[in-house]
Amino acid sequence: MKGDLISIGRIVRLQVQVAHLKRGEQPRRWYDPAPITEVAALRLEDGGVAGIGADGTIHHDVHHRDHPIARHRGDNGVSVGFTSHYATMRERFGDHLLDGIAGENILIEANDLFTAESLGSMLVVETEAGTARIADVIVAPPCVEFTRFCLQWPRDARPDRTVTEALQFLDNGMRAFYATADLATSTAHELHVGDKVFGDRRPGI
């Protein structure tokens, strides 16, 4: 415990989506993880997040307000996932679900499973430069395309109850969470692998 906060884990991967992960046209769209790009650091900005490559190249996430094909909605500027959730998803769907393949920006190594209720509304990241606050944490609902990717569903096959049940399994934070950087109360705006993450509620389902 750190003050009134509960230790959650540490950051083990940072990444951005440089393009849309859903390709094709309805009803045959499919999920393509190829645009997911691992970065050396993640900068929290007013319009979303920007990844900083090892060579210093800046990559705006597709949910950033300034991305050319932005999917910015106002409440989805930052996304967070957990290694514990990936372990659970692999148990159900298979080893093709590598850590980070759902496209979240911040992957946290954790032992617990989290729901919206257990995670709380705010995360605090302890960096060498200070603390970064990530607020307004909400569930990132799974899409049909990612669900079919999890199931390795044939692209031309019609969804059935199997897909519906998988969608329900991936909901309530299993896939990921969205959040917003609270720049006004943060003393650091850049995240790195190894930074420690704290939450304002106790974990567990």
C-alpha cells in the first residue's frame, strides 16, 4: 500500500496503434493486430497518447485527437490492459493471444483480475520524474472483430451463440479499460517500462 492507494503492478509493455485494427467492410471485417507498435516511452497528452520510439520517432495513437484518421472520442485517450487478463484469455482461446495483442497502450504485470468495480476510477503511475495520474477509468467494450480473432473464427462464417458468449466473457474489463490522462494533477507526463502502478481500490473479482 502507498498512502491510500493499492499496489497493482508494474508496466511491462508500452505500445500504440498507428492505424485501425479493424479492416475490410461489413459484414466481413476482420481484426488485424499488425498496426500495434511497441514503443520505448509513452507520452500522456491532452489529446491522447503518443509513443516515442527507441530512435525518438513520435507515433500518435489512432485514438489521439491529432491522428490523421483519429478515433478520438474524448474518453478513450489512454487504454490499459493486464498480463493476468491475457493469461485468462489464453486459457479460454489459445496461445495466439500474445500479451498486448488487444492493442492497449499500457500493459501492466499483475496477478489479479480486475473489473470496473474492483479497479476503481483512477490509476497512479510512479515514474522517476514524478507521478502520472490516469483518471475516469471505464471498460473498453470488446468488438465482434476482436472476439472472432480470439475464437479464430472463419472470416466468412456467420456469428452464432459461441461468438455472443465470447463477447460477454471479454466484457467488463477482461479485454481492456479506457481512461483519460489527468494532466492537471500529474507531475510526470511520460511513462516507461518498469514504472509502478497503483490503484484507488482493492483488486479481485
